[in-house]
Amino acid sequence: MNKISARQTQILQLLLENRKGLSIDKIANALDISRTAILQHFSKLQQLNYICEGSLDKTAGRPVRNYCLTEQGINFFPKQYSWFSELLLASLKQQMGAEGLSNYMYRLGEQVAQDFLPQMQNKTPRERIELLLVIMQQLGFESSRQTNVNEHNPRIQARNCIYHDIAQKHQEICQFDLALMSRLLDSEIELEECLAKSGCICQFKIMG
């Protein structure tokens, strides 16, 4: 997350509480600072795409411009995606059982893989691995191809887990990764080491 000052955070909080927007004067009055100071803070917040120009308010004099939060500005504030995802998985596991959740996550991985399959057409196995690494990076994985190993069974390593906290409670979610990789590489994948199981990395062996 981009770092901003405490005063800039206060400006964002004001705009969060007033979703229709506020004028510079109203913000300055609320924070008891000058218009000039607000404009200086606005420069940084607009640069980060946290705020934008909103509607014009008609007054007795000239119209006054309001400023609003952008979607990026709204996303500056903490979210509870991990908690909500864990809640959903716990509910699914209660309904389906552990095996059912594993199967569900595997099917979900295969479904997501369909969106990327056209990129894999007419590619060699090595090219498919390189493309998979790009896709994994896009999804948030810090991944690479392990070097100095038998080329017959190359390995992919992920130094992070994008849903680590959830995977520790629901290891069935690892089936999503296995299905995604297996479908894109058209090969069986074995999970040799897993961060969610106290491993140092997630290591996937491509069985060929």
C-alpha cells in the first residue's frame, strides 16, 4: 500500500464518510487547516488516484467543486477478504465434507484454467511452463522454475502462498493450484512441499 501522511488519511476518512463529496473549504474547516495545505495534500492523493473531482454545488456565488473518493481510494481502507473467504470455505466444508470441498476446489481450478488455455496452444512443454510462471505472477505468486534438476521432471517453486492463512485451515484449497497447473501444462502435478504444511516453499513436481 502506498504510504500517505496522517493528515492525508484524515482527508480520505472524511470523504469516506461523505460519499457524495466535499469541497476544499469544507475539508479545510473540518480539519482546521488552510486551503493551501489541503491543495498540497490533494496533489499527493490525486497522484495516487485516491481522489477525483466530483459534482459542482450551486451556491449564491460561483459553483463549488466537490471531491470524492475513487475506487482505489475506497480500497485504501482495510478489507476482510481473508475472514470472509474463510467463512465461505468453512460453510462449504460443513455442507460437502473435506473430500467434497477438495473436489470442488479442483473443478474450480480447471474452470479458471480454461481462460488461459488459448495461450498454451502450439507451445512446447518448456514454453508452457514459462507461460504458467507468468500467469502465476499475475495471480500474485512469487514463483520460478527450479534449476539444476532432472529435466524429465521439472519443478515449479512458489515462495509465497496467496491464501496462506486460509490454506492452513483448509488445505483442500491447494487442489485449486494443482488443477490449474495440471490443466495448463497437460500433465499430472505432485505437490512435494507446501507452505500451509509448515514447508519453506510450495514445490510442484511436473510428472510429465
